Amino acid sequence: MANENKFRTEHDNPNSPGGQKKDPVSASAGLTDEKKMPVPSTMGKSYIRFSGLAFQMLATIGLACWGGIKLDAMLGWKTPIATVILSLAGVGISMYVVIKDLSK
């Protein structure tokens, strides 16, 4: 029984000063109750928001390029004029949407 308590630290002792178990990660990092790390749920919301914007840009530009390729093939043009015009329009539209969304 004496050997079992030999490896306990103050973090494992419920009777330590303060009356509660302390978080070993916060205690080892020198963080107090006032200096808690940011809540992961708030950090995750921004990642989801920005990754959603990236996929929306990818889809808009991709659909515009695909439409330009199909239009060039349908019209029988040798130079990809519709592809260039629609892909630039897709970039412009996606940049407009990103700037509009980030200004909120």
C-alpha cells in the first residue's frame, strides 16, 4: 500500500490545497484559471468557415472552366476564348463572394 502512494503527485491528490484536482496540463504549462486556452469550438468555427469559402471558390471556378470548355467544343472554336472568359468570370465572381462574406 505504501508503494502505491509513492508515485502520486499533488495533481492526483484530491486533498491538495484548493480542495479540487488540478488539471495537470494547465498546471505544467503555468496556466491559472484566469489564463485558460481558447475554447476549441470557437477556433473550429473559423476553420469551417474559411474551408467552406475555399471549396465554394473551387466549385465556382471549376464550373466556369468546365462551362467554357463545353461552350468552346459546342461552338467549334480552335482557340479557347470561352474558356478564358468564363474562367476569369468565375475568379471574379468567387473573389466578390469571398470579400462580401469576409466583410460581415
